[in-house]
Amino acid sequence: MRILNFGSLNIDYVYQVDHFVTPGETLRSLSLGRNCGGKGLNQSIALARAGMEVWHAGLIGPDGLFLRDELHTSGVHTEFVHTVPESTGHAIIQIDKSGQNCILLYSGANYCLTREYIRDVLSHFSAGDAVILQNETNLVEFIIQEAAGRGMKIAFNAAPAQGNLLDMPLSLLSWLMVNETEGEILTGEHEPDAVIRRLTEEYPSAVHILTLGKHGSIAAHGSEVIRVPAVPVDALDTTAAGDTFTGFFMRGALDGRPLEECLRLATAASAIAVTRSGAAASIPSYPEAFAQYERAFRKS
């Protein structure tokens, strides 16, 4: 099985702040960092650090060549990362003293995907291969349809939450990952159990994963429902926690591991990520994540 991650590549401008800026307020930041980011890039690096061989497909501008270098250094195949004249996508990230973040995105090159480019990339993959997707590029619906037509397994992390989620061909997915906001958009439900129940009713063939932050996560496939608590840690920066969770969950899922084990490995890895600054830089290696998994869950 070959793994393709079709996703965003962003330059992250990270501002440490005492509190999030409020309307009409001018706030002096405590520091500024310029980091590699984007849900696509983060998830490719998470997959690679989890021990998987992964190809990344996405677009950058002339200002984003260091993002491709970061992927390559992390062990990700980068021959499908192309440059376009548009500026690279970027994010303005505020991180408050509790480690929570708020993010403003500029799509840039991430929204320059074309059908021709997508078809060309997918022509290198075939039935049984897997494609990982997020909601930070254009033409996600087209990628899902094209990949499904080739018999590929499809995982979709529905972040960030946008109205286009309701137009996605979600019945074609093998895995759907949502947080509470995305789950409510898709189902109209607020309570986690109701969200999971509605998702499994609407899309019964997929594995559904609902992340709940400090309250852990829930996964369901058919009648099987698994709940895993969060690992308590002192959070420093939650920026790439969800992407780390996705990458390590998919390591377990693509290995064919039991659903509970997949959730526990992903939870352990994301618990490490939130204790570190930065996005890609915070993602742990597989040995680190597995050691955390052993400490947190082996006795349970």
C-alpha cells in the first residue's frame, strides 16, 4: 500500500500573546516565530515520524521552498510538491499563556490546485493505496471522487470547519475525522454520543473519529464504539495536536490494528505534541509516542 497526502503547505507566523486580541484592541506580542505548517504538511510529517512511507502532493509559491525541504528532511517523498506564481499559504497564529491557539488562514497556493494536476498525481497510485485529505485546499470533493474511482482508501480530516463540508461526498470515505465543531456542522447534533450516532447512521461504511480535546476521543465503526480519555499534560502549544493525532491514528489504521489501539496511539502522540512549541517541530517520533502509549495505557 502506498500513502498519498494531498494537502496544504503553510508558512506559520506564530505570536505568543498574553491573551487573544479582542475587537478594537492593539496588543503587543511576546514573541514571533516563523515555522513550517499547514494541516497537510503536518500530517505528512506525522505519518513519516510514525514510520510510514508517504508521498505529499500540494502547491507552494516561490517563498515556500523551505516547506518542501522540511518535508524531504522528515522523510516524506516530495516529487509531487510543485511551485506556482501565487504566494505560499500562510497562517497567523496567536498562542495564549494557557497554550490555546486561534488561527487566521490565507489560502494562497493551496487554492491553486487544478483537475489536471490532481489527475496526474493520482495516476501514480492505484486500487488499495490510501489518500489522506484535509479541508485546507480547493477541489477536495474532486479528489475524493477521483480517488474513489481508482479504488483508493480515503481518509478525510474535516478541519478546518467550513460550509463546504455539507457538499462533500462523504459516503466514499473509509475514515472521517471531526472535532466537535465539524461534527455539529455535519450532523446538527451537539452532544458527542449523538454526533457519533448520526455519523454512523449517515455513513455506515466509514470509521468515524470524534476528537474532544481534553475530554479525549471517540471512534465508531458500525456497532463498535470506543472511548479513550486524554493523557493529562501541561499544554504549551496545541497548534499541531490534531494533525499529530491524525497521522498516528492512520499509522495504526493502515497497519490493521484494533480501533482502540489506534485511538490510544494517536492520543499518546498528540499529548507529546502539545507540550512542545511549533507545529511540525512538535510532532514526536514513533518511539517517543509508543513510550507515552505504554506509560499511559498499558496498565488499562
